[in-house]
Amino acid sequence: MAEVGARARGFLRNRWLVFVAAMWMQSCAGVGYLFGSLSPVIKASLGYNQRQLAGIGVAKDLGDSVGFLAGTLCAALPLWAALLVGAAQNLVGYGWVWLAVTGRVTEPPLWAMCILIFIGNNGETYFNTAALVSCVQNFPKNRGPIVGILKGFAGLSGAILTQIYAMIHSPDHAALIFMVAVGPTMVVIALMFLIRPVGGHRQVRPSDGTSFTFVYSVCLLLAAYLMGVMLLEDLVDLSHSVIVLLTIILIFLVLLPVVIPVVLSFFSDNDESVYELLLPSPRKEEASASTSSEEQHEVILSEVEDEKPKDIDLLPASERQKRIAELQAKLFQAAAVGAVRVKRRKGPRRGEDFTLMQALIKADFWLLFFSLLLGSGSGLTVIDNLGQMSQSLGYDETHIFVSMISIWNFLGRIGGGYFSEIIVKDYAYPRAVALATAQVVMAIGHFTFAMAWPGAMYIGTLLVGLGYGAHWAIVPAAASELFGVKNFGALYNFLTVANPAGSLVFSGIIASGIYDYEAEKQAQQHHNKTLLAMPGRLLNIVSNAAPPLKCDGAICFFLSSLIMSGFCVIAVILSLILVYRTRIVYTSLYGKPHT
């Protein structure tokens, strides 16, 4: 009995349980991806036009991207307290929106709706920050897979929540807003005491590789299952009992990774996890000496960078190290006799640790920022307007496309990280090559939307979803490689501002302005036909009963989609410029390319 109690305590402190709990939380944290399903309800209930709705979408994007307060609270408070703040914001923000849409409170003005959406969606930043902080600390040697899987589940959450909503089978479309307000809040409160650092660096096991493979397999199975279910529901009129069964299977797949901590805690030998405790830890004196040595080495390397031939980085690794060592020895000797005065650098070089202010004066940082702004901003415009895009092309059910883009977004994040890693490690080529490839895919997707061919909604959603998701696996890794990891939090938070900035211009001004123009033109044509066909005494009644502006046909998003495609082409050019400028950095980081 004592052994069972000890194993149960070990289970609660198992780092894999923390990771699985974080996956569960992330699977309902990406509520922003449901905006395409929420926006038609908000627009119809409150009588907004497309420009007003786009303003609410920008507020949603700002709430999703401005995570400075969440980062500060996660550092100053216990993680459970920060999660509680995020859950409260989600409940209050989206809960009040639900009350307004259903008429239970007085309709708030537009600026108040923007604030409510901002507050509700900002809760997501607390969930993301707490999940990443706890799991990165528990898995310090597996940060890449950890971040990719957690961000992937956040992207998949829209499809998961949509399927759960289909099971509820409510005729009231506003019930989806209620579920977004209450569902994630309940999940976060249930899990908030599990998501915490548990000394995971002391729980390294030889079986960790197998565990990660199992998690990746579950992720791919979950994405494939969701895609099959969504297509089945779209093509076949399923009964409610079948939808309930499909949703239960979905929940089972989401819960399946808990097998890993259960097996490790109750059915395996705990002794295999302690081998890391036997590794010697560096003493304080050794650490101090090492730091001093690094500083001295850094001074000489600064001079080596000035004196070495430009083609030395293209040599084989062994020959390059030999040539640099010879040059460094000559510099040491010259410095000793006073022939050369060794000077310290005034700032870091690419590949070393930058502060935010140091990065802001570098052209490479701004190339990465504007490439992200044009690429992800155009993708976010599609996500925010999916409801209106599908309705304009005659689709009654918009949820299928919201779910599909969540799945493709998930696979884009997983695939973008995987393939960019191959480019970097196997070919020592800049990671921005993968970014340019993703932007080419998005340009084709936007062009497909503009042409409105049969099935264009399905193909465009696939291409834009994959490309958009890949941005968020590639850009953070590229930023850490070019500007270091010491101040990565500040750098990453600044880069994420590109998302709402792009959405503000592309969705809030371009797409919504063109949509409203076409809708007004169609409404005027309809009004003129009504004048000819209707007696004069009924005109006032018709005018008072006029519905909110709505655009029908491919023309609604034709021009805006072509503009988005053009912006993605510009983003490709910026990414290729970044590739050209950073080739030597990646060659020095990862060695000579394999041929």
C-alpha cells in the first residue's frame, strides 16, 4: 500500500503528466481561431457591417498577441494564479459578449465590444505562457518538440471545440459563444494545479524518445481523424447519435497521451530515471573560470572575424577550425608583443545574444518582422473572414472551414518545424528558405480564393492554413538562431505584434472596405429593382426593415484575395533577401552542407 501511495505521488510530480495536462489545456485555448464561426452571429445579432466586424477582429488579434502582462505575471506569481487570471478574463470577456448577443444586457457600443473581445482573447496568452514556461523548464533538452506540439494543439483547438459544439446540437448559434466563455475556463481551473515546474531535468529516461514518438503519432492520428469527421459531416447528413459517438472517440484521442505518465509511474522501474543524478554538476569556481575563459576567447574571436578571409566559412569543418586556430594563435602572439591591440566589440554579431534594442537596429530583424507581417497577417485575414467568405460563395455551414483551417494550421506548425530543421541541420542552409516556401504556398492559396473555382474554399483553406501555421514554427526558431536565446522572450513578443498589425491593415482596412463597397453596390441594385416592382406606399416599410449589408458572389473577396497574394509574393522576396544575408551565419552554426 505504501508503494502505491509513493507511486501515486510520483505520478502527480511526473513531468509527462504536466506536459499532457498542458496539451489538454492548449486543446481548448486557441479560441481565437473560432472567430470565423463567431463573427456571423455577432454581425447578425448586433447589426454590424463588415468594417465594424473587422475592427472587432483586430481587437481579437491584439488580445491574442499582446502577452507582456501574462509574461510578467507568470514570472511574479505561481503559475496557477496566472492561469486563474487568464480563466477569469476568458469568462468575463466572452461571457459578456454572449449576454450582449442574446439580448440579456443592453447592447454595448462598438468600442466596448472591442474591449470585451480583447479581454476574452487575452486570456489565451496566460494559457500559452504558463504551458510553455512549465514544459520548457521540465524538458530543457527537448524544447523544440515541446513547443511545436503545444503550439500545434493550440492551433487544433478550433476544430476540437467545433466538434464538441456539433455534439451539443443547439439550434441557437449564440450557444457557441457561451461554450467558448465557459468551456476553456472550466478546463483551465481543473488543470491549473498540475501545470507547474516539477524538476523535470531530473526525470530524464532512456524511453523519452519513444514517448515523443507516441505523442507525435497521436497528434497525426488526431488531425487525420478530425479531418475525416469534418468531411463526413459536410458530405453526409449524420444523425445526432452518430455525431455523439464521433465526438466521444475524439475526446478519447485527446485523453490518450495520459498513458505515458501512467505507464512510467505505475508500470516501470523508477531507477532508470535517476541516472542523470549521477552526472557531476559544475562547481561555482569552475563556472566562474569558464565564464572568464569565454570572455577572453570572445575578445580574440572578435579580431579573428576581422582578419579571417571571407571564404573560410565555406571550408570543411575540420579545415576551418584549423585555419581559425592558426590565425588566433598569431593574434595572441601579436597582442603579446604589442603589434596588435586587441579591442572589444561594441555589439554582438549575428548568432550571438542580442537585446531587443540591439536587434531593432539590425536589418535582418526587420526583414524577418515584415516578412512575418505580410505572411501571417494575410493568413490571419482569411481566418477572421472565413465565415463571410464561405457565405458569399453559397455555403450555409461555415464551421467546416473553421475546423479545416485549424487542422491545416496544426499540421503546418508540426511540418514547418520538422522540414525547416532538415534544411538547417542536413544542408546548413538558412531557415528562412522554409519561410519563403510557406509564403509561396500561401500566395497560391489566396489566388485560389480569388478565382473562386469549384472547391476553391477547400483548396484555399488547405494552402493558407498550412502556410500560416508554418510561420509560427519557423520564425521563432530563426529569431533564436540569429539573435540568441538570452532575450528571446522580448524578441518573440515584439515579433508577434506583426500578427495584429497585419490584420489591422489587411482585414480592418482592405478586405472589409472592399466587402462593404461591393455589398452597398449590390444593395443599391436590389433597391432599384424594388423601386420598380413595388408600390410607393410600401417603400418606407421596406427601408425600415432593410437587413445589414451582405455581399454575395465571388466578387466580394476577389480583389482583396489578389492583394493578399501579392503581399505574400513580397514576403517571399524579403525572406530570400534574408536567406542571402544569413548564409554564412548558418554555415558557421551548423557546419558545411552535406552533398
